[in-house]
Amino acid sequence: MTDLAPEDAKLVTLARATRARVGAAEGAAVRDADGRTYAAATVDLPSLQLSAVQVCVAMAVASGAKGLEAAVVLTEADEATAPDLAAVRDLAGPGVPVHVGDPRGTIRSSGLT
């Protein structure tokens, strides 16, 4: 995988730290159109299940973000899920880079919404 831009590498660091701190299945981070970042881990409660990306998108929306510039998800899965890509696309539209990496932060793939 090629090197990430410094701002996207920062998202990897945030996602990795959040996942490790919480001990969650996934960690994610997004950067909104104003350059603000949001990091989150998977929520897995009996009454509420959200992926880390979905939590990040919800945080951005609740903070008034009008779009996203990039997203990172660190997971055991090989690719971003359809619901995660849909959440990013709902806020940001098409063409937003989504980087998928392993829990250690090694990016395995990058694609666009």
C-alpha cells in the first residue's frame, strides 16, 4: 500500500488509539470538510449496535459537519462494509476516500465512496 497523506495518516493514529483504548472490534476516524476529526470505536450494546464508522459519521453530523474529506476504519475485515460506505456517502457524497486497515494500523486497501 502506498503512503497516506499526512492528514490521512493522522486518522489512522486516531482510529488505532481509540480502538485500543476501548478494546473494541473496530476503530475509525473521519475528517470533515472543515478539517475537524472524529474518532470512535464500535458500539455493541444489547439495544444499540453501531460500527465505528457509523459512530464517527453520527458525531460529525451532530457537530454540524456538511461533508467529509476522508475516512479510515481499522478492522479484521478485508473491506469496508456496505452500511459504512453508505453512511459516509450519505454525508459526503461520492468520491470520498475510505482507507481500510488492520487493527495495528496497516492500511490494506483504499477506495472511494
